[in-house]
Amino acid sequence: MTPGWLRAFARVRAMAQAAVWAYKARSLFVILGVGFGVASLTLIVTAVDGAERKAVELVEWFGPDAALVFGGNFKKRAIGARMNTLTQDDIRIIGQSLPGVSVVVPMRSKSDVPMRYQDNNLPGSLVIGATENYAQAWNWPLVEGRDISAEDVRLGARVALLADKPARELFGDESPVGRTFQVGKFQVQVIGRLKYRGTSGGGGEVDDRIVIPISTLTSRFNLDRKYYRALRIKFLEPQRMADHVENLRAFLRMNHNLAPGDDDDFSIITADEILKFLSAFKGGLVAFLGVTAAASMSVGGFVLANLFSISVSERSREIGLKKALGATQNAILTQFLLEAAMLTAIGGLVGLGLGLGLGQLLTRLGMLQILFSWKVFFLSLGSALAIGFVFGIKPARAAAQLDPIAALRGDG
């Protein structure tokens, strides 16, 4: 047999469900109020989880044993400051004299270059010019073919490595290796295809690029051959990256004849710098969305409390009749708390869907990257139920403590 308390709870739950359905306007306002708050909370958690995943992806992509040096000082962009400050002399002194260096690859680039193969066109992709061992320097495996060689650079050969997007857009499912296609106003032959990475960085998609010898890039696009835009440097001992970076900075400052009080005329980026930036971004995101979520959830809670307080007055005769028929204070209290829990649970599910939908929209717009997990589901639902109990307890107690005679007379 079913225990008596379980049968009583089932009756109270049925009455709570009936009340939720009967007072549709009140229910809708509570669901929306709670839903907006939970949507903000969902967006926070998924965005933070997405930022953490992005940090891991970027660090793995960048490599903990590498540094990327750009010409110009990103932190102090004075008007008129030179951005072309890295020279062949820098490459020579780093490669020959800097302790712990294993690979140095200078790079330049040309953006928005149209490409064509037969009837397939790409309106504009990034063309990277680099020296030999580009794939090795970036820890970027080749699916097929070979890397750029020193001979390719010496001859200014018209050869190219293709990342995943141009390979797919131009050649479909066919192997691009050995085929020739148009890059701007000249043709190149594909010698290798880079593995799909699926990450983004520097404001663009990493997989949307081709890599050609830097000598080919400078000659075909009439670029200044004296300067390089960036240097990719790999070290032998990643556990000593802090020392490597300080040594690198000292070498470059000395080679650029910078006085002790002068600012760097270059910028060094490492995996640690990326993590610091993403940590600051994540902190700002949590602060901004956290205030929004707290405000929204508080508003939802106050809406629930006020509407339930009004509901107690409106339903005083119903409460008085139930008490006259033997309903206990605990039964009345339980019914009102169950009503609040049902409404906030529905609001939590609505907010979860709204938050995930908004997160997907922001992801597609490139503003955020979200990551759904069951933690988000349980946290959102738990927060919604907490709102129901915290803000619903006072009106529920008021309903439970109504004097049945006064309530039946309408004096409650």
C-alpha cells in the first residue's frame, strides 16, 4: 500500500499543478522573470567554459615551446611608430647566438588574395610567406605532401602549402598535391596540405591560408625585402621559456640599439601571454554577465514574491475552505512552495533554452564561443529552484498562517 504521507503529497501536488494552470497570467510573468535571469546565468557558464576550452586550444595550437615576435610595440602604439623593425640581421643573431633556439622562421603576409582553380574561386584568403620548416615551426602536421624547403626559398619557387579551407574550396575531395592553381596574378603548384585545425586566431580562421616561400611572396607582390613582419621561434627547453623570452628581448634590444629607457620596438607573444589575455577576458566576461544575471534573477525572484503575495490575498477564501476541511499549515505551505518550484523550474528550462540559443547566435557572429555541459543544465535548474524556495517561502508562510474563519469571510 502507498503510505499516507505519499498520498497526501500527491494530492497537494495535484492542487499545485491545478493552481499553476488556473492562474495563467501570474504563471507567465513568473516564468519569464526567472527565465531571463537563468538565461544570463546559462550564458555566463557556457561562455566561461568556452573561453577555457579556447585557451586550451590556442595554447596547444601556439605551442608551449615557442615565441612569436612582431615588429612594432603593440602595447604602446605611438603615432608614427615604425612597425617594420625585424630584419635579416635579427634572424642571423637569433639563430647563431641565442641559447636554446631550435627553429627560426621569418614571415610576411598578404591578405585578401583571390584564388582560382578551374571553375572554383576563393574571393580572398591569407597568403603567408615563410622560409623552410614552416609546418615544423608551427607544430602543424601535413596530411600529405612535403614542407617548404630551403631550395624553394632560394629559387623563389612557385609552390604552396594549403590549409584545409582553400584545399576544400578549390579542390573538393580530390588531392591537391601536384596541382597548379591561380594565386592573384600568378600560378603556384601545391606541394603539401596542412591538417585541419578548427581554431581561429588573430581575427581570422587559421585554416583559411596558403603558405608560399617568402622570397616568392616579396617578389610577386612587390614587397620590401629588407623587413619581416614576424618571426616564429622554437626553443629546445620549454620549461625555461621565461629565461628564453628575456634573453630574446635582450638580444633584440641590443641589435636594435635601444637605450635602457627606450620602449621595445617589437612585441613578443608566448603561450603564457595568450593565457593572461584570455584570463583577463574571462574575468571581464564573468563580471559583466554576473551582474546582469544577478540583477535579472533578483528581478525574477521579486516578481515571484510579489505575485504570490497578491495571490495569497486573492485566494484567501480557497485557503480558508481548505483549512476548514482539515488542511494543515504544512499542506498549505507545501502547496505554495510546490507552485513556486514548478513555475521556477519551467522558467529555468525556458531560460536554459534562451541562453543556449543566444550563445549559439553570438558564437556564429564570432563574439563568443560557448560550451554546453550537464553542469550548465543542473546549475540553471538548481538556481531556478533556489529562487522559487527563497522568494516563495514568505508568501507561502503567510498563506499557511491565515486564520481560516477570517479567510472565509474575506478578511485575509
